Amino acid sequence: MDYVPESGTITMFTTGWCGYCSRLKSQLDKSGIGYAEVNIEETPGTAELVMSLNGGNQTVPTVLFPDGSAATNPSLAEVQRKLA
């Protein structure tokens, strides 16, 4: 696994066709929450990382927080609570 998240930011693992990913990105943008987006179909090793966080499933969006914890398809409120 070669992916290393940016320090102090959330990382959102996505695909280009994921509607839930688009919705969460829009909500984060409107709320002023910065994130690094990683497309698991384009970045080697990240699909496997997402699978390891989701019981073998490539479920997106998967959000990785600065503390190392992760959430699968979180709501904006969940992200805000985690970052508070």
C-alpha cells in the first residue's frame, strides 16, 4: 500500500461515477471542509485499502480521518462531529 494521506486533512476515497461521493464532496465544499480526494480506480493500492477498511467491499465514499479512523459513506454531520 503506497498511499499516504496528507497530514491533518481528511481523505475521501471515491470513484468517478459514485453519486454518494459527489453529494458528500458538494456538502464538504459548501461547509468549507478541506479534503484530499483519491479515485480508487486510478490510484494503485487504494482499492485494496478501501476493501481492508470495509470488510472486503470497495464501498465509496470511504473517509479516512487524520487520527487514522475511517467512516463509510458518512453524512456531513458525522464528518463535522469527527473533526470537532
